[in-house]
Amino acid sequence: MVIHAPKPRPVASGFWTFCDQTGDLRHVDAHADSTVCTRWPLLDRWHRNLIERGVGWLLNAAGAGRERLDAALRVPYPGSRLDRLPAIQSAFWHRLLHGMSGGATAQLFLGDGQAGSFGGLAIDDSQDSAAVSGFSGGSGGHDDNTGARGAGPGGGSGSGRDTYNRGDVSSGGGGHGTAGGSGRKGAAGGPVVPAAYAVAALVATGTATQRWTAQNLAMGGGGGGARSSKAGGNAGNGIVRLSAGNLTESNSRTFTGYQPSASDRAGSGSGGGYYAIVAGSYSLANGVTITLTGAAGRGSSDRRGGDGGNGRVTIWHGDSVATGAGTLTNAELTTFQLLPSLPLGQVHVS
């Protein structure tokens, strides 16, 4: 009799994001060093079948929208017509893997961080509360030369002199959760930066300063620079919160944009970013405020630079988000539910 050793399983695989606001479902190709990935233990045929049914059930429902996904999370098992249970993903996986398996010694909650768990989503929270520096404002142009665009995907346009009438043209403010304001005489403000761009940071590698950067998080943009060496204002800074379980934010945070140091023409920076990545539920504690206001433009009349756009709060969660007890000030909120991928290549046949 020939005994075959089990095939090695992938250390990690990708995950799915479901945007709670738009219903957009996207796959992310994660790897072992990603902040978020899908990890299943070595599986026999029974558990593999259960997990494949569960993942397939949730993803098919998510493709049809929020209402269908919530209904799928409420059932005792995939295919059931009973959907009166709470729409909590960790409870769904516990019912499926613990209840239908007849009990087990391991904790079977989604993302519980326990060794040997059928946890599915794994979140590395070792870099919790990482600070992120915002994008810089565009450099100023010498004499009548046009100033540079502000850094970042939401950077405001730079400006100099109008070539037709030689009048002053002011620079645009940086955009983030909302668009930056145009400078006087038409220099464009920076665009809205989609929240989905920040998913690049979830699969980046390295130390906190290498992984959590304004570039990876697409964290708004600086104001445009203007002539006479007037640099634009920097965008606001940010923070990243991480938890392998539930997270309650109990500290107020303020990451506002910056005005240019010169008194006129240059654009102001966008508000910063607040990011939370949690396997379970996220909530704001009572009275906590997150403020991400873009900086107001400086100057007057034709010399006034554009305002910076508001910042963005982006939350990835496994179970739920509740911000009603706190206050989001000038902060655009986007939330994504995290869903695990199929356990491809992880069958152990004994």
C-alpha cells in the first residue's frame, strides 16, 4: 500500500471586499505577508465541503447586494430558508463549522486569532495605531513660472501667471473624500480619491513606515504651488487602527489639512485619513470625534487659493460598523465588509 503525504497547503490566499455603500464586490489577491489574508488549517473533505459551501453562499449573495448578503448571513446553514438569526459573519461561521461538525475543541470564529482555528480571515494587528504623514503641497515656481501640482492622487493644480492678460492665477486645493476647491481664475482643485484605492496598503509588505504610507493609502493630496516660490499646503496626516477581534475607538482624532505658508495664491491641503481594519465589529465610543477637515484657502479676491477637500474615514470589517455614538466631522465614511476566499488546494485525505 502506498501512502501519499498531503499536498502542502498555501500559507495564505486572497480575500473579498464588499462595499457597504455601493454593493461593489471585489477580490484582492493577498499573500502571506498581507495585513489581511485568508488562512484555513489543513482540511479533510468534510470541512472543506462545508467551507466551500459557506464561501460560495456568501459570495453569491454579496454579488446581489446588501440585502441578499444579510439574508445569507442569517441562515443556520447554506441553503436554509430560515433567515431570522443576526446577520453577523462570525456567528455564521461558528454555526456552520462548529454546529454542523458536531463540536470541536478549537474556537471556530471568523478572525479570532486563535492557533488552529478555522478562522478564515486573518488580520495582523501588530502594527496597530501606525501614524501616516500626509502628502506635501506642490513646490512654488520661480518668478512667473507655474507652481507644481500637489503630491498625491488628489493633488491640486499649480498655477502661475495667465499668459493672456498677465493676471495672477491662484492654485487649486487638494482633494480626498471631497474634491478640492478651484483657485481664483480657474486653477483646478484635486479630484475625489476613491476609498477602494487604499486596499493597496492591506497587501503591502514591510515595516509600518513602509506599509502604511500616504501613497499606499491614496490619502488625498496637497495643494498646488503658485508663482514666486509659493508652495502649496500639505495634506492632513492619518492613522491606521488594526484588530484581530473587535475594536472600539475611544480616542478623538484630528487630522486636518494645512494652509500654505505664503498668504496668497497657493492651494491648501486636503483633510487626512482614518483607517480601521478589524476582523470583527468596529464602533466609535460615545462622544468620540474624528475630524478630517480640509484647510481653507488663503488670500483674497483673485489671489485666493483653493480650499482643501474633506478627508476620509475607511473601515474594513468582518461583522459590523457602528459610528452613531460618536461624531465624524468633515469626514467621508466608506465601509467594506471582508469576506474570505475558498480554501483552494488544502484538502488532507487520510
